[in-house]
Amino acid sequence: MRRIIKGINTWRDGAVAPADLILEDGRIAAVVPAAASLHPSLVALPGFTDVHVHLREPGFSYKETIATGTAAAARGGCTAVCAMPNLNPVPDTPEHLRAEQAIIGRDARIRVYPYGAITMGEKGEQLADMEGLAPHVVAFSDDGRGVQDPAMMRAAMARARALGKLIAAHCEDNRLLRGGYIHDGRYARAHGHPGICSESEWGPIARDVALARETGCAYHVCHVSTKASVAILRRAKAEGVDVTCETAPHYLLLDDGCLREDGRFKMNPPLRDAADREALLEGLADGTIDMIATDHAPHSAEEKGRGLKGSAMGIVGIETAFSLLYTYLVKRQRVLSLERLVALMSVDPARRFGLNASGIAPGAPADLTIFDLNAPHAIDPASFLSLGRATPFEGWTVDAECVETLCGGETVWRREGGH
């Protein structure tokens, strides 16, 4: 099947310029420079790769399914997601992974790359069957739980290095949590909530950086939220440690001064203070932070309806991430360029995780998304395709909207009314 998209502003090789896109048999056949854009507010971007998504299936399909989660991802401009392993069964052996693979093969609208667990059942007591899993998983993670035992993490890193796989770590020291569920800051003290200290994150990162240096493992830190974490990772990179990290839109746009007594504001790690948020933005600017992922974590309305104290941790974000970041960090605050934001959400995460990082180029898969950058609207969770509705950005006005996403040349999302 052949399709030509004429005169559209196109992200290519880190710059945006008008082009005609010729798609054929699921690939990009040609990118032909054009004199001018025929659609001034539209831009064609390489499909986003979100390396931190909870699709909840198998085991928790009342929260999300692979069908609904990948539909939501396509609406947000994603053509690839990496699915976290806190499932039932946990993908800690090839046999347990097959249950997830079967549903992906049947229901996924876009490319889904499962994680394998680091430890059996994500319990931190025994390594998972990493050798058996390695050919079938994108990386190893015990996301949702930190690996508490340094000897266990050292063994996992040595095994991952031998297998040529990343360790993607949820960094959290359980000894320092002390019953906390929001940041140990001004809001927690003013409202009588037990807080989570920043050291519970940066302490394990410091430990793991030393282990990565020792073992030579390729190491990735999930959902960085504190200024101390950024500083540790900046030093590690300067020393040549093979480490990357991600942060999420909510840590870039919100801090604990934005908290409300509402489960929509509860996630793990929690929203930190304004100085932490500024450090994350500095980390994006200087390259310490390598990518942006959503940590899309849907829960049922009942699970998120118990206020800050009683609600489950996690918010949804895959349908709104680009629109929010473009509107507030690119267009209004001018913290990032459009080109840099696309790299952070697309080619850079894909490259680190060994996925398609070709971008929009002849011969590459036709995995792309088209956004209207002049489509102001308010974020309305009732319209989400995800089963999850809990977002702290409800009611925020954004200027960008996805009009179409193509995966392998096939349209997997199209805005009503088309372009």
C-alpha cells in the first residue's frame, strides 16, 4: 500500500522542515524536501517510544488491558512502549512471560516490548530466569519495588552484562520510607502527612552506580525525581559509567506545592519540591537526563478515590505527555526546543533500549505521529481511551493534539474529522 503525505512539516535528523512523505509497504520509501508546508500547524514526528508503561495485563485487567493501554498510547503519539513486569504472573520465567506475549500478539495496536523481572516474583530473593528471558524481553526490571540487597543487584548486573541487556531500576530504599506516601516537604508537614525522604531514591542510585561501575552493566534509572539523584548521575556520566535515566512529565511540570487532598496527586516517587523540579529541568538541558517516559500507571476509580492517604500510587499520562510538555516547556516557558523534546520522547529512548531509532528516514518503518500544534483544548479524563482516569492535569489547557498515529504504515489512531 502506498501513501503520500504532501507538504507537511517533518522532524528529520533533529530539525523540522517541510517535506513530502512517501510511505510504501509499511516503510518510509522517501522523504522529499518541499518548498513550503501545506498544513502550517501540523508536524510529522517519529512515533514516540515510552520505556515505562504499565499495561496491567495479565493479572489486573480491571485497571487496564493491553488493548486499552495501547489504544491510549497510540492516541498520545506512541508507536512503541515497554511494558513493566509487575503483573500476575510476573514474567520471571519464559513460561510466565508467554501469558503476556499471547495477549500482546492478540490485542496490541502498537509495538509492545515486555520487560523481564530481575528477581522471582519481584521479591528480591532469587534471580529470575534471566538467560531464558533474555531473547524475549527488552530489559530487566523489578519496577514497583527496589532491589534491596546489594549482593542481589550485583549478581543481576553481572548476569545482565553477560546477556547484553539493560537493568532498569526502580530505586527505593524501603528502610527509609517510614510509612510515607508523599514527599517529606512543606505540604506534608502542613497537612500532617508522613513524608518520603529524597534519600530513599538517591541512596539506591548511588549504590547502583558503584555496582554498575564495578560490573560494567548497562544501567538505567527509572523515574528520577530528586536534585541529588541528578547530581549523582551527572557525576557518573562524567566518570564514564554506562548509565542513563528517565524522568516523567509530572515531575517536570508539578511540585509538592501543587498537591491537593486527592488521589490524582499520589504517585511513586512522589512530587518533590520546587528545587528538585528545577534540577530536573537543568538535567534535561545539559543531557544528564536522557529521556522522558510517562510511568503510565492506571488504577480503578475506587483505588484512586481515597484521598492522598488511602489511594493507590500511580497516575495515567500516556495520552497527554507530549501535548503538556510541548505546551508548557516548549511553547510557553521555552525551556526545550521542539526538536529536543522529540528526541527525548522518541529516538533517544529507542536507541538506548535497542529498538528502532531511525526516526523519519528512507527505509525506516513507517512509525510516525502527526500533531496539530494549534489545537487548544482542555484535558478531560472522561475522553481517555485508557481505563485509568486519574491525572493531576485534569482541566489544564494544552495547545497540541494528536491527529494521527501510524505504526508500520497502518493508522492506529486518527482524530475524529481527520487532519
